[in-house]
Amino acid sequence: MKRRLIALAAFAASLVLAGHSFAYVVDPGSPCAPLNMIVLDPGHGGDDFGAVGPAGIREKDIVLSVALKLRERLKALGCSVVMTRSADVFIPLKERPKFANSMMADVFVSIHANAAPKRDSNGIETFFLSMDATDEEARRVSAFENSFIMPADASLAKADISDITDILYDLANTESHHESSMLAEAIHLRMLSATGREGRGVKQAPFAVLFGSTMPAALVEVGFVSNPAEERLLSLDSEQAVIADAIADGLMGFKGAIQRITANAVSPVLTSATDNKKGK
Ligand SMILES: [Zn+2]
């Protein structure tokens, strides 16, 4: 009896520890399992240009182009991919994670380009959602991205603040929060090695576009359109292709990490059950 209780306790503990991992369905027929559904979110669109560089290059165009290339890379690998937008249209921030939830996505990647008052600010930074920003710079970036709420959406945004607070408190200790940090780390490392550009770190910040997503989610700032050299670089088809490949590699790295976690989470339970039987 005691051994059975121990086995049950081990099973319950593994469920708690594994958290979101247990929601993954490993379909051996899918080459991207357990990332059976990937949602890509190119930022901004339509009347919302996002950041605009000194030469007039617009964030909304760069990130859409990168996301379309990324979709092709992932589809070529056999992954199922949907996008919050695949054309130059405006989608309210809060609708984006809702869409990912409705698609029962296994992962959500939002793609943006950065801007800063200092012209020489440059490099790549990758974020995951948190109530507290890592530092002043992370707070500034999230405040900037969160400011792109169209007038029709503004009242909704205010009404959502208490909901958002609840969600953030819930998120703080969930496994999907931990997995989001793994996702951001995986994408960030590939981005740095593929582009050779400066890494500004993996950071946490309260991005509205990540609020309410129930799956691991990350936001990558692929460079600064406010920096004339990076603006030029980001507008090149070749650099956009490098970025798309790097994010695809990051997603595949994350997939491998999740597979290892899922395998490790399952095996102790099986071992406990086997031990329990032997003990009878
Ligand atoms: Zn943006």
C-alpha cells in the first residue's frame, strides 16, 4: 500500500513538474512533433507600420517578409504552420495570442524589428513574457511595441489590464513560462550564430502580444530599423532569408529540447509503476 502511494505521489509530482509538456502530442508521423502546430506572428501591418527607419524602411514589411520565408522553411521540413497575418493587414495585438490559442498551437513566435532613440543601437534581442522587465531597456522595448494599439482597440486594452495581471501571475510559475524561456534562448542562439550580429540577450518583458497565449511563446527583435546600417541590412532579401533559417533552426532546437524533457518526464513514472508491480 505504501509503495502504491509513493508511486502515485511520484506520478502526481511528475505531472506538476512536466506541466505543459504533458499537453504535447507526439505524433511519430509528423517530423515536427511535438510542435504539431506552429503559429508565426509578423508584427504590425496595415496602418500600423511599426518602427520606420531613417531611409523609410518599415518594420511591418521586414517582419512579414521574414515570416513568409520562415513559413516556407518550416513547411519544407514538414511542419504545420499558420500565420496571424500573411498580408499587409492590421491585426489587433490581443487577437494574436487568441488566434494561437484557437489553433491549439504548440508554439507561438512573434517577429519584430527594434527601434531606439540612439541611432547606433544595434543587434538582436529575444523576449519571453514576464510581469517584470529584465532591465530598463527591456521595459522600453515592450512599452514601444505595446504602444501600437489602434484607437478602436484602446478601450479594450484598458479593460483587459486586470485580466492581464491575473494571467501574468498565473504564468509566473507555469511550465509554459519555463518553456518560453527555452524557446527564446534556442532562437536567440541560432540568430546570433547565423547573422554574426551583436546579441543583446534573452530578456523578459510584459509584451501585450504575448499576453494570454497558452503555449510557449517568444518575441524576437531581429535588429534595429532605427540604425541606418541595420536598416539597410534588414531590407535585403538575403539577410531576411538568413534570419528565417535561424528562427527555423531555433524552433527545431526547441523541439529537440521538448522531446528530451517529455521523454525524461515519462520514464520515471513508468519506472515507479514497474517497481510497484514488482513489489506486490
Ligand atoms: Zn514591433
